Amino acid sequence: MQERILSPIGMKRSTFDPARVRADDDYALPHAADLSGDLRPMALEAEHDVLAPVRPAGGLWSTTREMARFVQTELAGGIAPSGTRVVSAENLAVTGRRGWRFLISTVVRR
Amino acid sequence: MAASMSHYGLGWLSGEYRGLRVISHAGGTAGFTALVAFLPDADLGIAVLSNASALPDALAFTLAVHFRLLELLFDQPAGMDAQLSALVEARAAARPRLAYVDPVAVASYLGRYTHPTFGEMTISLRDNRLVLDAGKLASELRRRAVDGPSASAYLLHDPPLSFYSEAYGATVSFTGGIGEPRVTLTIPRNPAGPEQTYVFEPG
């Protein structure tokens, strides 16, 4: 993942390793609502048990700026902002192809 | 239909917003939510990250930001704010009314307990609030106001443990009194099967 995706796209601070997040001097603490409805900070460690089993399908720690680089790569048909091709346009197109019907939902009703 | 997420491909949800193709994936953990979406035909990409999640609509805020951006970008009438407000109000109305546990009523249950699977935990009073502390995870315990002061089943109030009370109705109850105190964790709406109970013994 580091070699093929994160490094070529320039996602330098993105990581699957919580130790690297803790070592960073700028990270967001997770928050969740308590039973009274107030958002409360949680220990960073509280996330690990949730994330560890799903890596690398999920559980990437990233930043909005670096996720924007990821989206830019998608929009450019697989070419990272640096100009490096990360994936062929053909293979990338397959990921967005409609596989199976997921749910019939009206997300926005008007 | 103004927007949909109707199909799934290789990791991506595929749908449309007012006729434009939208490819996206949103998700979350105990305390974060994330969303990535792109509209290839509009040359538009969106990444939304937040350091909060809130049941029962953990992704509501992230999705609302996403759709509000689309509304702004495509000069559409604002519909998302009202929907989000309605969700927040419905959630507040559904929240159980809680009360603090009477310290005197639980005096004989304070101390250390163990469970063969969960290991050690302590039940203690901190500033007159009843607290369950399992080391890595801790939560204040509160009673439902409707149960009255003699309630013996308490809810896990603080995240991330509060998730189990909110989603699965988990309670912590004290039985046996001074002679043989027991602390029981009950998960009535266990998503994986029948009700689960875990009995912690002193030690």
C-alpha cells in the first residue's frame, strides 16, 4: 500500500500505523456522543481495536489535504498530482463500474 | 430522485446527484467519520473527514456536508440543513432521560472484580459519580430516570462503552449485596444472537 498507493500519490502523513499517528504532533482526537448527547473526546487508543481487524480495507489515518490528492488521482484517471501513473485508466474504470444493486434509496428527498 | 447511492462496485458506491454520476464511499469508526466522493463528469472531488461520530446516524453529518457542497456548487436549493436538523431533533427526543446513581445505594459494590474473558475492572465513586473502570476503557454509570432511585441496572454513559448501551441496550447491574457482590453486564439486543450476560466476581 505504501509503495504502490501512498508514496506515489504523495500521501506522506497517511498511515495504517497508530504509533505513527501518536508520534505526529498534529492529530485529531476521536469524539463520540455520550448518552446525554454531548460529544466527548476519547483516547486515541480506543480506535485501535476497531481499526486493526479491517486494515487495509479501512483504517487509514489521513488528512483532508492528502485525501484530496487521492481524489485528484481518481479524477485524473489514475495519474497522481506529481505526474506518476498509479493505476491504469482501464483498471481504475473497473472499480467504479456498477457491480450489484446495493440499495434503492432516496438520499435527498425533495 | 435528486440523489442516490444505488450500486456497489469494487469498493465504491455508485449513484447519481441530479443526473450526474457520483462515486463515493463513506465510513466511520468509534470516533471518526470519513467520506470520499468524486463526480468524474464534473471533474469534481470531495473529501470530508471528521473527528466525531454520533449514533444512530454516525454518517449523517458527513453525508450532509457532502450534499450541502453539491447544493452550493450546482446552485441547488438548500435541503440538507433542514434534514440534518430534523435528524438531530429526533435523536434528542429518543434519548432516555438519565439520573445519577445514589452513592449510598451502591456502597457495598465498590471494589475490584474479575471476569475470565474481560479481566479486571473496578467499580468506584469519583466525585460522587459511579464509575466502571476496565483500564483501557472506563465509563460513568447512570440510571434511567424512570427506574427511580432504587434502580439496580445502570447504563454505560461515556463513549466508547456507551455505544453498547445505546445500540444494544447494555446494562450493568449489581446483585448479592455485601456478602456476595456480583456485577453483571447484560447485552439484551446482542446483534449476533441471544441475550448475553457476563458475571464479574470480586477479586
